[in-house]
Amino acid sequence: MGLFAMIVFWFAAIRLWVVDEPKLPLIFIGIWLLCFFGFPYLARSPYWFIAAEALMAAILLIVAKYKEGS
């Protein structure tokens, strides 16, 4: 499940980068890097990272769909 969330996140980030300017994808990539390298040491379970990654991917997909439509 974690690999699927990671693939969807990066697909959504690249898709939004192509559809719109790279500003928003870079912000989400920065948050992803912060979660991946910074916060795992504070949490006892890695499942929160998978949930955060899936949430960020969903937001990116929704924004990309909105930008394509307008």
C-alpha cells in the first residue's frame, strides 16, 4: 500500500507540474521530503507517513483536475 501511495503522489506531482506552474508541486514535494526525512524519527509507526502521502496525492490530483477543467 505504501508503494502505491508513493507512485500516485509522484504521478500527481508531475502531472500538476505539466498542467500548471511548478509552484504548488514544489511545495508538496518539500512537505513530502520533510515528512520522509524529518518526522519518521518522531513517530513510532510508519503508517502516518503513508496516510499523509495519500492525502497529499489526493489533494494534488484534485487540484490538477480543477486546473485542467478551467
